[in-house]
Amino acid sequence: MPAWIHAPTTSVDVFAAASVRMWEEIANRDSVPWTEGMACAARDWHKHRQALRAALDI
């Protein structure tokens, strides 16, 4: 996302982790395809962020 390009890496990581928690909670309360999809997308993004940090050793 263009808006995130200047954000500190740690801030984006924290936001990604919070997104996972939020969408998993929503999907657990209202398990419909689109909420499950959002939870899955949030998990994928968070995993990507973790892998990126590990690869760059930051």
C-alpha cells in the first residue's frame, strides 16, 4: 500500500498482527465466507511480514 511505504517497519508489523487478531475474532463470531477470507488474508500478510523480517534479519 502506498500509504505504508514511509511507515516504520515495526509499525506495519504491529498493524498486521492486530489485523489477524481482529479478523479472527470477527470470523469466529460470524463465520461466513467473506469474514473467513479476510481472516485468511490477514494471516497470510502477517506471515509474509514475518518471513520478510527474517530474510532481511531486521
